[in-house]
Amino acid sequence: MSSLQEGEETPEIESGETELEALLDDLIVDRDDHENAPAFVIRPDTVQETLGRLKEEAGYDHLSLVTAEEYPDRYESIYHLKKFDDPTDEVSIVVPTDAENPVSESAEPVFRTADWHEREAYDLVGIDYDDHPDLRRILLPETWQGHPMGRDYDQNRPQMVPLREHANPLEDDHRSESDSDTMFVNIGPHHPATHGVLHLETTLDGEQVVDVEPDIGYLHRNEEQMAQQSTYRYQIMPYPDRWDYISAGLLNEWAYARAAEDLADIEVPEYAQIIRTMGAELCRIAAHMLAVGTFALDIYGDFTAIFMYAIRDREKAQNILEDLTGQRLMFNYFRLGGVVWDLPEPREEFFEKVRSFTEELPELLEEYHDLITGNEILQMRTVGTGVLPEEVAKNYGATGPVARGSGIDYDIRRDDPYGYYDELDWEVPVEDGCDNFSRLLVRMREVEESAKIIEQCVDLLEDWPEEERNIQANVPRTLRPDDDTEIYRTVEGAKGELGVYIRADGTEKPARFKIRSPCFSNLQTLPEMSNGEYIPDMIAALGSLDIVLGEVDR
Amino acid sequence: MSSERELFRTDDTQVQTETRDARMTGQGDRFNSKLREVFGSSPFILTKFDKFMNWVRGSSMFMLQFGIACCSIEMMHTYAVKHDLDRFHAGVPRASPRQADVMIVPGTIVSKFAPRMKRVYDQMPEPKFVVGMGSCTISGGPFQEGYNVVKGAEEVIPVDIHVPGCPPRPEALVYGVAKLQERIANGEASPVTVKPYELEQFGDLEQDEIVDELASEIDEEDLVMRYNWADSP
């Protein structure tokens, strides 16, 4: 299916390419096309001009990902650009830099989101970005020696991390002298409201937030390195489950599966696509349930009924997923070219279970609406707080419910269809309130839409002829995609646009595996939403972003 | 029905409700229970203070509300409806380490987080116990070969119970907690005192002037954590 769509897209890209070449005529040094998009090689000192032209004149307003990698003779930063109006219209800008002195111009003045992406590239690969506002390590401790994704990094060398690095910012020397009302407060990394191990360095003026700086990396589990050490066929698939671990396993697996399948030209049988679609939407419901539950927990401040109800309904979804995949949380259910096994027998019982779940959902959601969105207290806390205007959200590369809560009509499932989504009847919920309340509403409406998708999938699966239940394509035991092919593919994860970039080098393991995490980009918007607001509103804004640290830090 | 009955009676002895009947009839059993028969006429139970304390500790455990990674999702499910860890005398999540007895370590510990976890552990009052949840706290789990992952929680803090799995099911965590309670009640999981490195090294020196001066220079907060992947198992 995916190759079919590519075939359709080709003419469009062709016509666009000549225009792009004309636009960037004096800047292009070379061509280095990727599987998904044309890629232009430019000089490292023309990054801002190139991206600026593409953004202003060609409408590429979404910097989806910055990939950095080291070759034997050079460093390379790749800027993957897209359009919010049409994510299939992609272009990549490749910026090679000197191996001895890797300095490249920063894209931060053009795309605000490049700030963190380039910090990560500096941290892990070691490329210096000129003109970057704040080029520090982001995922690893400040004292780290070496850049672990570089070629000559020796991970057996001991690292010294003195506690001094984690000095208590509440000590006297950190107190602001000029203004005695200004106070620094650390929120996290161990704090109930940070949804994991996030550390927020907040500067307060009384009860108002002057500045908040998210400090991440407390769960940096080198997922990219693990994928690069594993083989395509079987070994990588368990890891995606652990990126976004809030039951969104199948959605993540799909991100890897989509990229690898397109890279190796694997056609997935239709029947398997329907199972995938159904499983993925069940995961989305479970993930959004927890998002809603913990958001209410953040607002109301105790383990009250809403949280327990959300957990109860998650248990139902997890039970179905357990029947389907054999696991509660880390499913490892997808395989390249399909899924690992068919629906559980007896099928009727399974369908009935799924049906009773989706049929119950509207009633349950009504209950949630009574408890949450209909509650005046919650409305007072969320309506008009944590405002993220549309343009700001785009500039930060926000996607998923965060973008859709800011009025950006952007959903990869519809705009860059994969799986079985384009055959089904559903809608993309968009709210234009730009505040915490809209993001909450979007999530709750998405649960309804997911239930619709699941129902349609169940109908299809029920009537599927027995002899045509083909769950896996014929995939060679060892996959070796062609040397020097690069691909960047995204899917709509629970938190937004989840992408995987793979560079193959002809072996059975990827030479570079880069994850585009939606939460990483979404979390960057937190200072925009909460500076100048009260602390509780900042906590509400953080809750409404629905980050998961496993995905932020990877 | 209500019209026939007098709603309020001021004379207490006249009140004969069903509840009171039940109380009166059950009285003999209540005050002459089997337990009383076993102990004889003495109203006291004699036991060792240690034993009593161990029983108390195991029967009322305050857990630290502490989420790290994937396992914390299953930990939340363990606390919440359906599995309800509260049934096993261990379900009060405390947000502050100063009020907690037990720390469940639910997830992968990386180099940046290890010192923070140590600090949280140090802040817990003694006696304190640790349940390591999931493969990551045993060995680093699926991420063991990575450059940034600490190979097990025991590199940083002592762990009483390991619950294997990736992630363990809530039932497994409940079992792990039950095992911990059993060990505490039997006095097997003794409270552990972890001293800062400097105190351990120089704590037994005589307190003369030089030592006092040197001691004042030691910053207990500034412990060096050394991650040496080559020597790790």
C-alpha cells in the first residue's frame, strides 16, 4: 500500500523539485535524495538563508526533525522539513561539515524548535552550531566527556559525575541578590506533578513564573544506540514499545515498521493493516485515558475518582490488547511485513469483547465530561490558561493533540495516510481555543474517534474470508537494505508526529537510527505557555502537554 | 410505617434497635474470644519489642510516590482499582520521601538520575526498604549495553527485593511487596544505614583539631559517583 502511495506522489514531487531548485539555485551544492524526499546539500554557513527561503517562500513551515550523524570524513546535519498543510510535501536539507572542526550555522533564528534539536545534536554527536542561543548538553550530564553517538567514542571509559553537578539551587549562592522577591524553585526530577523524571528550573516572582526551563535527560536510555546495535528484522521491534510507554506501544512500533518497510520495499497485507489499525487505536485510547486521568490529578490534586475511573477503563483496553498481543504493556506485536499472529481464538468472543468496550465508551465519556469538562472548577483552572497561539505552536514544531488544540488541522493519519486509515470513516478533532481546556477536549474527542475506527475495523475483520487472512508478507530472514539509502517516515503517535529516520549501510543493522519524538518538541513550548502565569497554571499546562519522559529523552 | 413508630425517644434504656440486639447477643463471644482462651486470664501479650516493631513495620508501609519509567505505569495500576495494593497494607503513596518507608524503583536508572535517586533515598527516614521493579533495576535490562544506563539499582542504593519482568505485571509487584513484608516481619530485611563515602573512610579517625578542620571541609553533598562500565558485570 505504501509503495502505491509513493507512486502517486512522485509526479507532484517532481514538479515541486524544479521550483525548489530554482528557489535555492545559488545555495545548492549537491543533491543527495532520500527515499521520502528530495534532499539538497548546502554549505554550513547558509543554513539560515536556505531554511528562511524555504519557510517564507515555499511554505515549508514545519521543521520536523534535525538528524546529526558522523561519517568517516565529515559530520552531517539533516533538516527534515514539511508543510503543516500537506505533510507529504517534504524536503531535506543536508549540511555537511568538516570532520576536524564541525561548525554549522544554527537554524534556531528561523525555526524556534531547532534550539533543542541542535542541542541534542551537539550533545550526542558533537556538532557545534554557530549563532545558537544556548548550546549546552541537553540529555547527558554537563560533565560528560565525549559525544556518545560519535564514531570514536569509547563507552568503556569511566565517566565521573560528581554530585556538585547536581548542586542544590536553593542554596544561598543561587539566590538572586538584586531582587529579593525572585526565587528559584526546582520542580522535579522526583515530583508527583512532573509525569516522570522531568526537572523544571523555575524562577518565581511571588507566585508568578518568570521563567521556566525544562531540564531533561533523566531517562535518556540511549534508545538510538540500542537500535543501531540491533538487526532490522527482529531485534529493533521491542524497543519502540519503550519510547512512549503509556500503553502506546503499537503506535510506536508502527513508526519503526513504516520506516523500515518503506526502506526495504515490503508490502503489508491488507488484513494485517486492519489488525494494526485496530490495535493502534486501542493503544491511543489507553494512552489518552491516562493523559486525561493524570491531567485531572494535576488539577484536583489527589487520587480522586477520575484517576481511578481512567485506570479502570485503561484496564479494559489493556485486557483486550493482552488478548491480542499476549502482553499488557510492551506488546512487541508488529513484525516487518505484518503482525506476529492472528486474532485470538475464539474470534467471536474477542470481537464481542472489543465491541462491548467501544459501545460502553460513549457512556463512559459522558461520565468523564460530567466530572471533568463540565466542572466549573476545572474550567476556571483551564480555560484561558496555558495559551499557545497557532503560530507559536508551528514555530516550535508542536504536533498531535497539542497542535490540534491550537487550531492546527494536522494529523498524519489523514494527511499522510498509512495502514487502513484512509479507507475508514472518522474525523480529526480540532479545537481553536489554544488553551489547556482545548487540549483536554481534543484528547477526549479523539477517544471517541478512535472508538469509531475500532468498530469499523472489527466489522471488517469479522467478515474477512478465512482463506485470505494473511497476517505477514514474505520477508527475508535477514534484511539488508541497499547501501546509503536514507528514509524518514512519520506516523501519528499518541502524543503527535512520531518519526523514524534510518540510514542503511548495506548491513543488517542501521548505520544511523534517529527518533523524532513528538514530546521533545511539545515540551519546548512550556516556557511560552507558562511564563508570566501562576505556578498552578504552569503545572496545568505541563499536564495538558501530556509528555512522557521515555519519549522526550529516548 | 414511620407514622406508627415514635421517631425520637429520650429514654436511652427504651431504645431497642436491631443493632443493639445483635450487640448484646454477640457480647459473650466478643469478650471471651479464642485468642483469650489461648492466652489464659492474662490480658497482656508478651513479645519481644523487635518482633513487635517488625510486625508493625511490615503491616503498615508507606510507599514513596516515585515514577521513573515504563514500570511506573504498571506501578500506578498496582495502586489503583482492580489490583489495589492498599489491600495488602502497603498502599499509601507519599509524595515526600520524608514520609515514606518503602521506595519502589520503577524503571531504568541513567547516569544523570542516579545521584538524584541516591538523594531521595538518603532523605527517607530509617528504617527504609527498597523494592527494585523490573529488569532495569536488576541489570539495566534491555538497555544494559548502552552508554548511559546504570547497570542495576544496586550500583547506587541497596535493594531488598527484586521483581523481574519488563515490566512486571501488577500481580508480580504485589507479590514482591508481600515478600518484602514477610521478610520484614521475620526480621530478615534489616534496616540499612548507608553512610556517605567520606564518613565511611574517615569516620573512625580520632577527633583532633586537624580532623575537625578537615571534616569541616568535607561537603557531604558532593559525593563522587563513578560509572565504570568496564568493571561492571
